[in-house]
Amino acid sequence: MITFEGAAKLYPDGTVAVDDLNLTVETGQTTVFVGPSGSGKTTSLRMVNRMVEPTRGTVLIDGEDVRRRDPAALRRSIGYVIQQAGLFPHRTVRDNIATVPLLLGWGRARARARATELMELVGLEPSQARRYPHQLSGGQQQRVGVARALAADPPVLLMDEPFSAVDPVVRAGLQDELLRLQQELRKTIVFVTHDIDEAVRLGDRIAVFRPGGRLAQYDSPERLLAEPCDAFVESFVGYDRGVRRLSFFPARELSLREDVVFEDATGADRAAEALRGENEPWALVVSADRLPLGWAAAAQLDRAPAGTALGALDLAPYGHTFDVATDSLRAALDAAVLSPAGRAVGVDTDGRVVGVVSQEDLGTALWSVTT
Ligand SMILES: Nc1ncnc2c1ncn2[C@@H]1O[C@H](COP(=O)(O)OP(=O)(O)O)[C@@H](O)[C@H]1O
Ligand SMILES: [Mg+2]
């Protein structure tokens, strides 16, 4: 647990970088500091490992004032990852990762063995061990940075905009990896970003900073999106927060229709009759092994010559599907909005159709879960 007690940083030029920060970072959780540039996130983060000394107040780790710790020893006991990874350019990947174990006197063989282990953990190929940082992509360099921070297995990890310099696709991959690692390692992570989407994705708790180094709100991502405490936080989290909040509700609870799903060998006339009985405008056509093929409109079925099988019709694309077991309501809504039929196709982990849900039914479900 990391505790900020009235921590403040005033620079001699009069800049208030951090103003009276009171906040507790829970052990084993990811806490994100988010806010616009210059709002005091980096300064607050660096108070934890004494790269910045507060001018007022205290920072404690597990109840102990960090000022009572030797700064060098403290820093070796805390992982630190920054933008552009901050790797040593003249050391190989393996030696970069082994830095802290070597400083701690583990000996070369053990430190290198640990480096190899970590490369695998963060998804680097063993063949990259002897490369130099400039021979890696930005995303790979960040992985090395994360591996180096984890090398001595520190309980606390400080990450300052670690993924801000890589392109959005690589960035999403790195975020996924961090979520996976954290499932396994349960470190106490403080993660700084200016990107609210990244904060919502990674944080168990989010601290929103406002200009002037003031803490504006400290909450779970879900509560932050549901109830921003003031106009600043509301505009910072973005006006589409309602839709974004749906990512916290599982699609599992939706009731899907199966009676409008037909195999491709079924006669168009039979499907037409079933839709008429239900007053439904669209039939989803699937293969014999339940993979989605496309949508047939009721009017199209009515026009089909007698004896036509559904598979012979010109079907509208089924769009993208959502996984009923693992996806959120946001994914289901997105699939429905993008579907030509205004209906989302729910599938199991093998991609086989479980059922469909219309925008209308989704609307009802959204209303009941979010109110
Ligand atoms: N060494 C310094 N001297 C004077 N002002 C500083 C110093 N370091 C940071 N600041 C100022 O403190 C404020 C907070 O900076 P910082 O913590 O880096 O913000 P953030 O990480 O949220 O972008 C900014 O206005 C910045 O210019
Ligand atoms: Mg910063």
C-alpha cells in the first residue's frame, strides 16, 4: 500500500506541481494517475521512489515514510518504466534486463537466467537477447523496459506514460499484455497516462488530476464514468462516457433469440412463415455447423421462388459478431449498430452462433442494467 499524506511539491520558481495530495494506492492493484499535461502526475509518481522530494507532506510505503529509506536501495526495490523505455543503448537486451539483479549482486549467470525468463514472460523472442535497443521496434523496446523493471521481482511498479510513444495498434497489444501480466503477478502498480481510455482499460482505480496539481476525483473506472464529480472531470472523461461504461457490463446476461436463426438448407418459404408468425424482419442464415453466413430480409424470402434454400439467396453480410461469454454490452451494441439488419450476432468461443439480439432488445437490456 502506498499512501500520500498531504504531499505537495512547490518549485522555487513558484510552480505548484502537486498541491496537497491525499490518496491510498492499494496493494496488488493497478492505480492510474490520469490528467492533462502539467497536472502533476509525474511529480506525484516520482515522490514514491524519491526522485522528487515533497516540499510538504509524506509518502509512505506499507506505513513506512520513504524518507527513512536509502534512495538508491529504495529505487532498486521499485520497478520503474518510462516512455521510450529509457534503455541503455550500449547494453544488449539481456544485459538491460539484468541491470538490477546485477546491482543487487546476483552474479552474472543467475542475472542472465532471470533475464531469459523475463523475456519469455513479456513476449520477447529468445533470439532478441543479444540485440541492442536500437535494433528493436518501439513496442519491443517497451517490453524490454517492462522486463527490466520486473527483473528483481519488486512488489511495486511505477510506470510513467510507458506506452505513449507507440502507435495505437501496438499500444493496445501492450495494454493487453500488461493486463495479462498483472493477472499473474498482482503487483502494486501506479500507471501514469494522459489518455482516459488507457486509464479505464488498465485501472482498478483511477485518480484524475486537474491543472494546478490537484486531485479531482479518485474512483473505480465504472464510477468515474457513471458519476464524474464535476464539469472538469466530465469533460475530461468525454461525453461518450455512457456508451463507454457499457464495457463494464457482460453481454452474458442478454437473452438471445434463436427462433430467427436457420440453417442454409432450410427452405425460404419455411423461414418466411416463421418470421411472419413472429413479426420479425430478418432471418440469420447459418451453416450446418452453426457458423454465420448472413442475413435474409423477410421481403426477400417472400419473393423467393418455391423450393429455394436459404443458402442460395443473396445474403446481407452479418457484420461482426460478439462473444456471448467474454464480451461486454458495449461490444454487443457496437455489433448491432454496424449490422445491416440492426441485429447483433452472438457466438460462442468457436464462433458458432448462439443467437441474435436486436437494437430494440439491447436498448431494453441496457436500460435495465445501467439504471
Ligand atoms: N524541475 C521543475 N521546476 C519547475 N517546474 C517544474 C519542474 N518539474 C516539473 N515542473 C512543473 O510542474 C508541473 C507538473 O509537472 P508534471 O508532474 O511533470 O506534470 P504531468 O506529468 O502531469 O504532465 C508542470 O507545470 C511542470 O512544468
Ligand atoms: Mg508526466
